[in-house]
Amino acid sequence: MTLPIHPIMQQSFAIIDQEIGEHHFTPEEYAIVRRVIHTTADFEFTQLIKFSPGAIASGIKAIQNRTPIITDVGMVKQGVANLIIQTFNNPLIAAVEQVDEPLPGKTRTETGLIKCWSQCPDAIFVIGNAPTALLALCTQLPTSAIKPALIIGAPVGFISVLESKNALRQTSVPQIRVEGRKGGSPVAAAILNALIVLAT
């Protein structure tokens, strides 16, 4: 299945291609990086997005197998809902929407993500907003026999953001990670949408 590309997006991609010029990315990596730049108009992402070996292949396989997709917040969920419904229709769950009251000392998103992980440890996890949720997920991984198919780690901000991304970097889980303070829900959604297109 080939998804149609809007003419404005095609024109935007052409501008991005021209400005980037030669690069070191594989075609699959570049499709993701280009989509993020299209979303943000920020070419610094060519330096910030990191791929672990096999991460893209693992993500594509999981999408094709209709593996559940767990997002940290509703904005990431809404950012991918239309495309995933049009294509593979994976279960799509926002962790923050799964709890009414957080656990003591935890945020709602953190509580919801751990709940989702306990139910679907092999899911695709997409973190675009809550570094505490990414930290909590990384804390669970060393003692789990089942690993996520992919973690997209792209929280944005100043508190616990660098720490959460460093914790993800230390794991052996397939991952697409945005280094530094940048990221956010639109970036996380763009990465996942690019993977969905690659999977079609």
C-alpha cells in the first residue's frame, strides 16, 4: 500500500532535501529525520535523532503485527491516530488516560505508563512529553523478561529530560531517541508516523 503525499508536503520535503544535501542516514533513517524536520522546521534534529541497531526494523515489524502502541499523553495519540487507523489499526492507548488518581509520589502519566507496561510489556512506547514516564519505564526494563518492541524517547523540557534520555540510552531495548532538551509530542508523533509510512 502506498499512501498519498499532499503536494505541499512534497514541496516541503524537496526543500528539506535541498538544504540537507548529502548525509549519512540510511533511507529509512532519513525518512524519519525528514518527517521530524517537516514538523518542526528545525534542522538541528539531523544531529539529535539517534537510532539503535535494528530499531527501525523492530518498529516496522511491530506496527505490521498490530502490536499495541502506548503513548504517554493524549497529544501524541491524537497526532498518530488518523494514520494508524487508515493503515494497520493497532490498539492505541494514552497512558495518562488510564488512571484517575496517581500513585503516591508519582505523576498520572508515570502511573498510567507503568500500568500499561504491566499489561503490554512488548508494546511500542512513545514518549513525547513526560520524562518521568520514560524514567519509570527504563527502571522496569532490567528485571523484565519481555522487552518493548520499540521505545521512542522524545520528551521535551528542562527537568529530568536529560536524565530520562540517558537512562534510555543505557538500555538494550530498540530505541529512537532525541538527544538533548528538544523533543515534544509533535516530534514523537512525527517519528511514529514516519514508521507507519515505512511499514505500509
